[in-house]
Amino acid sequence: MDPITLGIIVAVALMVLMAIGTPIAFALGGVSLMALLYDRGLPELTYFGETFFERLAEFGFVAIPMFILMGAAVASSPTGRDLYRSLDLWMGRLPAGLAVSNIGACSIFAALSGSSPATCAAIGKMGIPEMRSRGYPDGVAAGCIAAGGTLGILIPPSVTMIIYGIASETSIGRLFIAGVVPGFMLAGLFMIWTVIACKMAGGYDNPLGQAAGQMKETIKANVDTNLKALVRVLPFLAVVVGILFALYGGVAPPSEAAGVGAFLCLALAIIIYRMWQLRPIKLIMRDSLRESVMIMLVIACAEVFAYALSSLFITQTVAGAIADLEVNRWVLMAVINLFLLVAGFFLPPVAVIVMTAPILLPIILAANFDPYWFAVVLTINLEIGLITPPVGLNLFIIKGIAPDISLRNILMGSLPYALCMVLAIILLCFFPGIALWLPNLLMG
């Protein structure tokens, strides 16, 4: 059987398995195993096991559970609540100030947790009821939180950037720095649209008249409380800044920086928020272990999948076919982005990166695109999948937080933010320095 036909069969089998609810790791591993057994026979089982465990044995993967533990310590503490209160104090008087402060809180919390679902849940639990009580449209209240949560995989430290760095053998520190300016640029685009959306809806912040005025008076009366909340958040921000300095300054490798960051965030959560009981610490460890095992299993099975594609000459054939298209490199980039967009509709970012990296990276380098710039473009592209059907993880998190808001309103409120992400990708294509200026300045 020729590689193209075999590749189509493998792709269809994979989509069928995921469509019927098979976990991504099991779908990847099962399809890979069947393809290898079909082409090579039973002796290939030896290489299947070796490839599976050899990938997980890489020391660089130690950073992943450490960063997840760091994020879990932040997400499980009242840090999000304090961050929300302090930003509402300073930004609440701006046009559409409460919604804008929610996006700011998502941006900072994303840097602390490195997780889009955690950011969406932590800020949304406080922000959505508060915005709705002040009369903000349901679509704006849900959409700004859903979109703000996606920043968790772009603003460093980001688990997806770590996985991309390991898959592409690029500097994780440089990847982190490359995501800083685009991350805050995207947050700025979100804020601009939020103000526009509120004005289009007929105003913001005071449609309930007296009730909203009473809330403002309450906020003014609690200035001291909100300032103390800001002080409690600052040590966590200092940890993130220290991690970035250690990475781009060459002080420590990612695994060691992640270990120190996880320990400090866990210690700060225990000390600042007096989490002395065993139960909250047990929950942090449980959530960290569960997410780490899930990600590592996906990575291991995706490595087997990549090995199967390579062994069956599917990867080489597809890459050669794309390279032989003889089209302008920007047309090629548009095709790649369309492919990633469709993949992100159905798969989580981690799975997309580990599955597509073996195919896309040689093509990207051959077309003379910067791998660090491409990492940012890829990440923003995958963020769109977090707020669009059919998977749209952040949409369902918002639905769980505010079950009385219809899924249609959540989706319609989120789609304009997806267009903001498309605009960000276009800006990065015209001005690649947005992603490359800071890492070039700091790291040469």
C-alpha cells in the first residue's frame, strides 16, 4: 500500500476513534500500533515499547509537572480573587472598566498558572457574576473571560511552549520571552473590543442605576482590603519574574527553574493564605498529578504516532508533497495556519503540537521562517480552538460557571475575540519583530 493511502486510512481511523469518545492518548497509541503491526508484524511491538518509554525518559520533561504544580498551587489558592479585587480597584473607573479589569486579571493569572482552563475558571467564578450584577451584557461577560483564559498558553511560563521547545529542540527560555509581547498585545486587542462591544450594547457599568451605584460605594469603602489583596499577589508575580530571569539569563535550565518556582508558589500559598490543612495540599497534588499524567501520556503516544508515520514514510511523503507545491512561502504559511485552525477545533493544543511538529518543522525551516516566531503564531492559532466548537474547552468551563447563560450567547460573545486572534496572527506576519524583538534584545 502506498504511503498516501495508508496515511489517509490512519487519519480516518484516528478521527473515528476520537469522534466516539476515545481518549486522545489511547486513540493515538491504538492507531499507531495497528498501523505498525499491519506493515511490520509482531516484532514491531518491541520498538513500540522502546519508543513509548524512551520519549518519557528525556530530562527536559521534568519541567512539565513542575510548572503544572506551580500553576495548581496558584489556582487552588485565593490568588485569583485577590488579583481580581486589586485590578478592579485600579481599572474599575475606565470605560467598561470591570470587563477590562477581568481581561487584565486573566493576563496576569495566566502568567501565574500557565493554564487556560485554570485561568478561565479562577477569574470567571468571580468576574462573570460581578459583571452580570452590574448589567454587563451576558455575551461580553462570558466572552471576555473565555478569551482571556486562552492567554494561559501564550504568556509565560507556558506548558505548551515547553512541549514545543522539546519537540523542536529550541530554547525554552527564548520561547517564553517570545510570547511576552504578543501575549500582552493580544490582551490589548481583547480590551479594545470589550470597550467597543459594551458601547454597541448600549452602555456599560451602570444600566442598573441605583444598584450599580451602591456597588461602587462598596468598592470605595473596601479600598484598604483591595490594596492588601494586591500585596498578597505581588510575591507570586515576583516568582514568575524570577523564573523568566533564570531562564533567559542562563542561571538555571527549565527543569531546575520550574522546580524552584513550584516549591516557592506552594510555600507562598501555604504561608500567605494559611493553607495549613492537609486537604487543600492534597487537592493541589492530586490535580497536578492528574494533569501531568494526562499530558505525559499524550506526549508518549504522540511520539509513537510520529514514529509510525515516519516508519511508514507518511511524514516524508506529505512533507515532500507540500515542498513540491512551489507556492509562495506566505501561501504555504496560510495553508499551514488553516490546517492548524481545523486541528485546533478538535484537539487540545498539547496534542496538536506533539502530533504536527515532526511534519511541520522541516517545512517551516525550509521556507525560511523563524521557529520562535512560528511558535507564537501556532500558539495563538491553537488558542482559537479553545473558544470555538466543537471542543471549545473554555466555552464549557464558562457554561459550568454560569449555567443560566445559553451556550449560544457564550459562543456569540466569544467569536469576536477569535477574530482578534486572527488579527494578531496577521500583525505577526507583517511585523515578526513583535515576537522576535524582545528575545533578540535579551538573548542575542
